[in-house]
Amino acid sequence: MNSLIYEKAFSTYKTHHQANNGGAETIVGIEIVNDILQEHFPFDVANCIETGGSHNWADGMAGFYFCLLSNLTYGIFHSVDNDINIHDKVINAFKKADPTLIGLHTTSDSIAFLNEIDFIPNLLFLDSWDLNLYNPFPSAVHTLREFLAMEDKMPVGSIIIIDDNYFSDFHNPTWVDCNNADGSIERITLPYHVIGKGSNIYAWVDTTIDCPWKFISTNPIDGSRSMIVIQKQ
């Protein structure tokens, strides 16, 4: 894929992100992902699925970047979220940012949706089931099930990005400031090497002999939110 496509996708995303005071951590993650895709993505067309419907710039609107990339390559973009209350918000957020973009959004359980899709993506952004640092396991299990629904279907060279992960050093544990619903902030020490939506996937790729997926991201051990990026071999 022409490098100019990546430059345009990220610069357009960045312009809208800055104009809407988007979440700071997301644009850092998207810039890293954009660089990784430019180096490793082997396809000329990006057919992308996002689980978890982007609809709020305060949360980063990461799906907007993937929709841009798909549109610029004449590919398919389809997001899915099980929350019917945000269905119109997702559609309107994209239309407000760029009414010319073509994308689909479905209200459904993401795992059921992935099991029944009528096209095969080569780019998958997993960002459903909000991460709760007090109990991160349900989010991690759900994301693993999304991965298992798709990993055999995707062609070699496909890339999966998993959002909302925190890495820690066993010998020098990392802490994260957790923002509670009541506005209070509690400092949490991370008891594992990785906590987040992708922790189970990370463990599987990290420990499986002859794993058909490999890491193409490096993740900081500093308490910042990170995206795990893997590629099918």
C-alpha cells in the first residue's frame, strides 16, 4: 500500500482528533499503529472490523482512523457493538466527522457477529467490553473469544490490534491511576505482566510453540495504555 495513504489516513484522523479534543492516549496509539501498518500490512486493500462502536472523541474515536484507511483503499469497514443505545451515536459521529465516508455499523453481540460475517477482514480492531481494572478478566475473556472466532478465517499477513492494555515489570511493579465513576482516582498496582483486553491473547502468542501469530508491537512498561498488535504468519 502506498505510504501516502497511511499519511493521509493519520493526518486526517489527527486533524479531527485535535479539533474535538480527543483522548490523548488514543492518538499516541493510533500513530504507533499507523507506523506498524505502513511497515507490515501486506495488502493493497484494508477490509476492517472494529468491535466496540466508536462514537465519542473523548474516548479517542479510534474506529474513525480504521474507517478512513478502509475508505482510502476502497475496502470495507464494519463496526459492531451490542449496546443499542449507541447505535445512532456511532453513525452520527462518523457522519459529522466526514459525511462522505462509507462504513457499516451493526448492533449485535460481537462474537455472534464475527461468527456470521459475510466478508473476511484482513484488519481487526478489538475494543469491546470496557476494561475494569478492578476485575479485568471478563473483558480479557470476551476479547479472547472474539479472537478465536476470527483467527482461522483471516488470511496470512492479516493484522489484529487489541486496545486497552497495561504492562508491568515483575521486578518493579507498575501502577495505574484508575478514574472511578464518582470522579475519584485510585492508584492500582498491576500484579501481572500484562492486564487488559488482550492479556489472554498476549499470553497465548507469547507461550505457544510455533504460534501462527507473532507480535509486531513493542509495549512500554510504564503504566500507559497500550495497543497489542499481532500478525498472522
